[in-house]
Amino acid sequence: MDGHQSRRDRGHHAEGVAARYLESKGVVILERNVYNRGGELDLVGRDGETLVFFEVRFRSEGSLTGAAESVTWSKQQKLVRAVSFYLYRNGLWDAAARIDVIAIAPGDKARYQIQWIKNAIQASS
């Protein structure tokens, strides 16, 4: 990624990379960049019968380590609120849902290293 790109541009690019990766794994992407009173959701998709909310993290250092840990406690709480609001607004309280983290870093052999951390953030925490 170009060093001159804004953080928002890098974020949108990383979300596009994540969406293509997830689609290649059979996830159906339903929405991108959902803003609501609870906060922002990067990607919303369906993995089989499960509704999944994806937090996309780009690690420019070239290492995926710490990607899940980079989602701070306050960010986790915002995500849980955003997911709750999304489920409420769409009448999906009974839906099976989880919050995953997609970590992306520049790769050595491939263009990107991608790590998909399922159930990275527990809504009950």
C-alpha cells in the first residue's frame, strides 16, 4: 500500500482485500461500512447460516501478531454495541451471529498475509 494513502483509503482497501478473501472462502458479503448509532461495522456477511460481523485490521508492520489484540477493550465494546443495534434494527435478535477479526499484513511470498480469527470478540464480554 502506498505510504501517501490516507488511513481511510488504506482501511477501505483492506476491507476490499478482506471481502475478496472471505468470498473465496464461501462467505457471502451482505454489507460494507455500516454506520449506525452503535458505531461502524467494516463488513457484514453470512458464513453458512451464521451472520458474521467482521472487524478488519491492517498491520503495516508486516506481522499478523497482535492483530486481534489491537482491538482494544473500548473498541470491542463499540463493536458489540454496533452489532446489537444492527440486530435490533433488522429484527435479527434470534439470528446466530458472531464477531470475527480479519488481520491483513503485506506478505513475503503472496501480496498479503491474511488471518481469519473466528469468534475473536465475545458479545457477552
